[in-house]
Amino acid sequence: MVLGLGLMVAGRLIQRWQAAKATPGSPPLTRFTIDLSRGRDQKLLAVFLLASLFFLLVTAIGSYETYHVTKSTQFCGQACHTVMEPHYVAYQNSPHAQVECTVCHVAPGAEGFVKAKFNGVHQVYATLLDKLERPIAAHDKINIDQKRCEQCHWPKKFVGNLDHTYSHFLDNETNSPYSVRLLLNVGGGDPTHGPVGGIHWHMNIANKVEYIATDPLRQQIPWVRLTDEKGVVIEYRVPDFKDDPSKHTIRTTDCMDCHNRPAHSFRAPNDAVDMVMSLGAISTNLPKARRTAVLALTQPYATKEEAFEKIGAALRAKYPNHPDAEAAIGAVKSIYAKNFFRAMKTEWKLYPNNIGHKDWAGCFRCHDNEHVTADGAKRINHNNCNSCHVILAEGSGPALQPLNPQGLKFKHPEEVGKTSLAIAAITGRWNRSPVHSCGLSQNR
Ligand code: HEC
Ligand code: HEC
Ligand code: HEC
Ligand code: HEC
Ligand code: HEC
């Protein structure tokens, strides 16, 4: 169509030029006229109008379809296959596997769409010229607005207490099970609709909690300011932070400060193996299976193929002719495929998960007993375990039967110190309280 319009303009210019050049004796120029009394002109005009209409229709449908394709999960997750593979695979194994990437990642409306596409052009350029950062770092630039989560999760909705069982296995010959059953005090609430309280209430609704993070992964939080319901402001800081807060970016906590991995959780080998064992895919009949599996997952393989081959070889050598060996090999490979992506150098160690306080500082980035007010009178503490959760039961077998509503005093299984192969590698990162990977120093 554009070409046609161009030809029309060019024709007109040529005609003008010819007219200007014309000398008195030359033959008269044929002029372009549309004469609807001529049958040929009628037909041509009809064809022209119909073709234009058809063309406009196709363009409209085409751009609408293009819009849909470029905002689809397949496009975001698979168009740049290698680059997005880790996040796409993790997403498919997440509770949000049915939520389109753009629902969380792109602000609603035309503005958000255009912004995302401009950003996308930059990424295509980086991918083509191989200038992309590998891994795609988790950093503060992602900035998902919590309003996008609130399209589905109303923060005031009272969730109540959630009963979670964390199944673990010890690092011994028989892979003894060891579970912790918690009642997580999530709460929520809107005083006009019923009871209020719990984690969501304290952190998100009744109070405004602001903080300063000194690293892009937001793992070091030296300063916190609380503004409560009545407008009373309390400032906490760690002793070695002497800066003027106004020189830093002050952020307000939102969903992502706790739920930063709702769609892309790369599991630590310890946790992944525990989970698969609890489902029976790795049999506890294989002596020291847990340790063997975690060790197999933590070797520095160069490619997925190499990893698969060596995982198979290591487990077959350890359990020759054992009837449960092949199933275990399959399970370990599957953990590897879902959580380690060599081409993008992606694995769990680079993506802190802020929800608890076991592998990462999580809640204890602030609740670490070290954030104090200037007069030393108040601390953000973690001594009162029950403010976040009640330990209903702990151990294995019959020990898990009676539930204690007041909350048990946590007993750390001695063996865990030895099991934490993967954890040991990262404790250095959490440099304020390196006493123990799960932060429960007083329990050691
Ligand atoms: C339920 C919401 C949600 C959905 C759906 C979702 N993401 Fe994410 N994504 C997040 C959050 C939250 C972060 C981390 C933000 C932060 O740390 O502040 C993130 C981060 C990322 C990152 C940056 C690296 C990182 O891990 O921090 C990439 C890349 C990414 N997502 C790709 C995708 C792709 C591709 C899809 C669709 C296949 C998708 N996301 C779907 C919520 C979502
Ligand atoms: C399109 C709707 C939708 C959006 C947007 C959405 N979620 Fe969800 N989310 C769900 C549904 C549905 C479930 C329950 C899935 C299930 O249990 O199978 C869920 C589950 C969860 C859970 C519980 C996870 C678990 O392990 O059981 C958390 C936490 C969560 N979402 C946080 C978020 C956060 C944070 C965001 C914003 C980044 C978000 N969601 C955006 C629909 C959504
Ligand atoms: C202070 C940290 C914190 C903040 C902030 C926070 N949450 Fe949570 N939320 C939790 C914890 C802890 C749980 C318990 C479940 C768990 O451990 O995964 C939870 C549970 C949930 C669940 C699961 C409920 C279920 O039935 O399984 C959803 C959904 C959820 N949060 C959504 C949100 C949304 C949306 C926001 C932001 C408006 C938000 N949360 C803000 C800590 C937080
Ligand atoms: C950015 C810092 C920060 C992070 C991260 C954080 N909190 Fe808090 N939290 C606070 C502050 C500040 C208070 C208010 C302390 C006070 O009473 O002065 C608080 C209070 C609470 C309370 C009320 C405590 C009580 O004794 O009444 C609960 C429950 C809570 N937080 C749960 C959590 C959970 C669960 C997480 C992790 C998923 C978490 N918080 C992560 C800063 C934080
Ligand atoms: C600021 C809130 C908060 C405080 C205080 C707190 N915890 Fe937790 N804890 C959590 C959250 C949130 C989780 C759940 C993490 C998840 O869902 O992955 C958790 C999980 C746990 C688990 C299970 C971990 C696993 O994977 O097996 C244990 C055990 C535990 N906490 C012990 C304690 C003990 C003991 C104390 C007191 C010294 C304590 N916690 C204080 C928030 C807290």
C-alpha cells in the first residue's frame, strides 16, 4: 500500500516535469481522470476499494495477533530459548505456571506494553551480539509492582494460620526422616471484616516498614524504619551503619521483599533431594542415598549431558545392581534438569529466597537481634519464634503425632551440621551472623 501511494506521488511529479518541458508543438499529455460513467473505471475503483479494505483488515488482525503473540508465555519463555530456559522451566514448576509472564512483569495498559517492548529490543540486541549477562542476575531493577499480585491476591484477605510440614532426611546410613511441622501465623485482615493479625498484618497492612539495602540482591539491610498505625515512627539500625539514611534509596517493603521467588524458585540440592525422598522417588533403602544424591548434584559439571552421564555413573558405582538405583538416578537427573542450567550459569546460589531463614537470611535480614533503636531500648528480634510460627511437632514417626499448640522449643538434629553440603558453600554470604546457616544461633 505504501509503495502504491509512493508510485502515485512519483507519477504526478513526472507528469509535472513533462508538462514543464512541453513545447507548443508536442502531443497533448494524457491526463489521469476517473470517469464513473465508464464501466472499466467502475470496476477498477471497486477492486481498489475492496482490496484496500481487505488490506486494512488483515493489518488490524495482524497487529492484534502480533500483540498477543509477543505478550504470550511461549514468546517470553521460548523465543530466546537458551536465555530464558532457566526462568521458564522454574516457572513451569511453580504455583503460577498458569499465569502469563506479562501479568507479573508488564504494567497493565498501553504504556506498560510499549515500555516492555522497548526494553525487549534492548535485550534482543544484547542477545544477538552476545552481550547478555549470564546468569541473568536477580537484582533491584526487576521492580514488580505489588499491585500486579493484588489482581489475584487481596492482601487484606485473612489467610489465617497455615500448617506446613518441612520434610527432611538426615545424612546417615539409613537416611532417617526428620520433619518439622509449623503453624505459620500468616494472618492478614481488615478490621471491618473480622480478626486481624499475623505476618501479613504486622508487615504489610497495619505498619509501614521501610528499609535501606546496600547490595543489589537486597540481602544486607542495615537500616529499617517502622511507621505504625498511629503514625509513631521508630528507626532501627545495625551498630556499624553510621550513614545518613537520606543518602540512600529508602524502599517500602512489599510482597517481593518476602515472596521474591513466587515463579522462579531454583531449589538448593538439600531441599530438592529432601522433597524427592519424601515422595519416594529416591528410596531410603539406598544406604546414604541423601548424601550421595546431594554430592552428585553439587559437582561442577560443564554441560547437562556431562552431568547426566556422571550422575548416572556415580550412583551406579555406589549401588551396583540395587533394585532402587535406576529410579534414584532418574530422580537426581530430573532435579538437575529443573534447577541447574549451565548454559546460563544459573543455579540456586545466585537467587536468594527471602521467605524463611534457613538457607538465606530471609526474615532474619531484619529480625536478627542486631537492629536497635538509637537509645538501645528496642530491637527487631527473632527470640519470639511464636510471633511468626508455632512449632507443632518435630522429629519422625511417633514424635510427629502429638501436636503442641504452645509451640515446642526447637531442637536442631545434630546430624544436620554434617548434611548441609550445599549450605556450607554459602554461609560466607550472610556475614553478619555466620554462626549457623539457619540463623538460630542460640540453639547451637
Ligand atoms: C507470579 C508472578 C510472575 C510470573 C507469572 C513470572 N514472573 Fe518472572 N519474576 C517474578 C518475580 C517476583 C521476580 C523477582 C523480582 C525481584 O526479585 O524483585 C521475577 C524475576 C524474573 C527474571 C529476572 C531474574 C530473577 O530471577 O530475578 C526473569 C528473567 C523472569 N522473571 C522471567 C520470567 C518469564 C520468562 C516468565 C514467564 C515464562 C515469568 N518471569 C513469569 C514474578 C513472576
Ligand atoms: C493471575 C492471578 C495471580 C497473580 C497475578 C499472582 N498470583 Fe500468586 N497465586 C495465584 C494462584 C491461583 C495461586 C494458587 C496456586 C495453587 O495453589 O495451585 C497462587 C499462589 C501464590 C502463593 C502461594 C504459593 C505456594 O507455594 O503455595 C504465593 C506466595 C503467591 N501466589 C504470591 C504471589 C505474588 C508475590 C504475586 C505477584 C508477583 C502473585 N502471587 C501474582 C494467582 C496469582
Ligand atoms: C513479611 C513478609 C511477607 C510479606 C511482606 C508478604 N507475605 Fe505473603 N506470606 C508470608 C509468609 C511467611 C507466608 C507463609 C507461607 C510460606 O512460608 O510460604 C505467606 C503466605 C502467603 C500466601 C499463601 C497463602 C496460602 O493460602 O497458601 C499468599 C498468597 C501470600 N502470602 C501473598 C502475599 C502478597 C500478595 C503479598 C503482598 C501484598 C504478601 N504476601 C506479602 C510473608 C509475607
Ligand atoms: C525490612 C526488614 C524486615 C524484614 C525483611 C522482615 N521484617 Fe518482620 N518486622 C520488621 C519490623 C521493623 C517489625 C516491627 C518490630 C517492632 O515491633 O518494632 C516487624 C515485625 C514483624 C512481626 C510482628 C512481631 C511482633 O512481635 O509483634 C511479624 C510476625 C513479622 N515481622 C514477620 C516477618 C516475617 C515472617 C518475615 C520474613 C518472611 C519478616 N517479618 C521480614 C521488619 C522486617
Ligand atoms: C520473623 C519471623 C520468624 C521468626 C521470628 C522465626 N521464624 Fe522460623 N520460619 C519463619 C518462616 C516464614 C518460615 C517458613 C519458611 C518457608 O516456608 O520456607 C520458618 C521456618 C522455620 C523452620 C522450618 C525450616 C525448614 O525448612 O525445616 C524452623 C525449624 C524454624 N523456622 C525455627 C525457628 C525458631 C526455632 C525460631 C525462634 C528462635 C524461629 N524460627 C523464628 C519465620 C520466622
